[in-house]
Amino acid sequence: MLLRGGAFSACNAAVGEHQGNCRFSGLIRRPTGRVSAVWCSRARRGNLLRVASVATGEPKSKPQESSYQPSVADRLRLGSLTEDGLSYKEKFIVRCYEVGINKTATVETIANLLQEVGCNHAQYVGFSTDGFATTLTMRKLHLIWVTARMHIEIYKYPAWSDVVEIETWCQSEGRIGTRRDWILKDYATGEVIGRATSKWVMMNQDTRRLQKVTDEVRDEYLVFCPKTLRLAFPEENNASLKKIAKLDDPAENSKVGLVPRRADLDMNQHVNNVTYIGWVLESMPQEIIDSHELQTITLDYRRECQQDDVVDSLTSPEPILDDSVSQPHGTNGSPTAAKDENDRLQFLHLLRLSNDGSEINRGRTEWRKKPAKR
């Protein structure tokens, strides 16, 4: 990889030289510590803008022009890499069609924004727009990323017209796959309003079989990952690590015969992972929906769901065995957990195929009493 071992920093080229479209610069350092190259958005498709070396005695040369021209979307997105180039931040305005009955963003909206900022991060650093962050080697071998686990904690739901800033970064999980984390903030106040983490595994798009991550694939994305482990949930024994028990059948609540819509299919030709969240919530008791709001959701994805599948959603309460609630803390920041334990409820969930009972997804949710109306 061209930038392996290099550092990332804000591009210091004149705005006029790059027409204000510069994303970031990858700095390749010589033994003297001098900078010899800059990678910016105009070279995002694999070209390199070579600038004059500042090494003593070397003549300056004119930058080599790139054929890539930023799209309208590139110019309008409110996102960019952070100063070190190892994470990405983007701001989103909550739209009226993204809020639900509580007049705040739905959990599906939050999950969709997490997916959007993750994909935009991947595009920003030059990965394919033909799939979810596929590298050059992955595309050659017909490999894709699929979600294995998603864990989201929401401390405060944004309302219509609120601006949310989401930071994301990706890390290697060795041969198993990758991990992507997020931190959500209220842009107006800087308050952390949510955190999330996910695990992704690699699948062959033709055979639909999982494959181990090769060194070649890992090397293609490691240059964009933090050099030291950074976790959205740095606490020991945090809920994102907790194993989900299989729901006993018969469940107390169920919604059967759920059918994927055509709009539920993603570019990888299976039901998008956000759709599962809606299916899980379909079997929640209405009295809980009326009195509580979702605080935490964890989903383990067991198998793909196709357009012709019919799905049953099952839900039962999960006993809270430990009366203590861990207080989130750590370098990434988080609010204090709710103190009134009587207001917190937990449920186990199961999504299965209607025809043979095959497990598609198992989940856990935690709910808190709804706050006073805003």
C-alpha cells in the first residue's frame, strides 16, 4: 500500500490549488522526516498528486493533475476525516420523516445514520462505491462484508431539526473480520448522546459462504485504522460484550408472517441489517412502547434473509439478575446511567424462518421510562 506506515494530517496545499475540495493528505516520510507526497480527494481513485519535495537541494516540480473530479455529493456532505486521518466525522440534520411517535428520531433512523457514515468513511478514503467498503482485492475475489453483531446504546434521542455529529472508525479483528465503532454527539452542545459498535465478517458473494480475512485484504484497510486499540465501549464487562441467550419457545409475545419488502433488500442482495431492528420491535408489547423508550439494542446476525423468506418475531422479558447498572466511563465519554432501576426493562428476541424455524437473528433490548415531553 502506498501509504503504509505514513501519517495523515490536514492538507496544507493552498485552497486555490485544489479548488477547495481537498479531503486529507497522506504523508510519506523519508528518513530525514521530510514530506514527499500528498494524497487528496482529487486523487481518491488511486492517483497521486505529487508535490514538490521540501528536501534541501531538490528542485520544486508542478503537481501532477488527477482526472478525478469531486461529485456534487462530495461537496455537499458535512463530513471529513479527523486531524490524524484515522477516523471520520459527519454531521446530519434529523428530518421530519425520520422521527416517530415520540417526535424524536427512531432507532432505525439512528442505525441508518450509522450505516451511512460508515459507508461515507469508506468512500472518503477511496474504497468502492459498488459495495459496503469493499477493497480492491475483495472486489476481484467477489467478497463482501456482512454484519455479524450490532450493539447500539442511545442516551438521548435527537428530535426533528436537531444536528447530530457522528464519529466512526474501523479496526481489525484479525482473521475473523473487522470492527467498526461510533460515537454520537449533539452538535449544538457537544453532549455524547449515543455509542455503537459492530462486527463484520467476510462472505463470498457467489457462494454465500464466510471466508477468513487474508493479509492482503487486511493490509488494504489497516492504513486507515487507529494504530492503538480504540473502543467506543472501553469499560470492562460492558453490555456490548454480553452473550445473548436463545429465547425459550413459546415466547410471551410474537408477530408472525413478516415478509421482506423489495425496498428492504440492499446492494448485497439480502435484507439490510437495519430491517431486522424493525422486525424485532414488531413483537414488543404495546404497553411497553407506550410507556418506555429503547435504550440499548444488541443483535447477533445468524444467517441471511432473502426476499422470499417469511419471518416470525418472538419476544419475552429477560429477568434482570444484577441490580447494579454499570456506569459507562472512559476516554470517549458517556453519560451517567439511569438511577431508578425499577424503570429499566429487558427483553430477549428471536427472529426465525416461519417454514422451518431456522434462527435468523437473536437479540436483547433494554428500555427506560420515557422522559417528559420536549
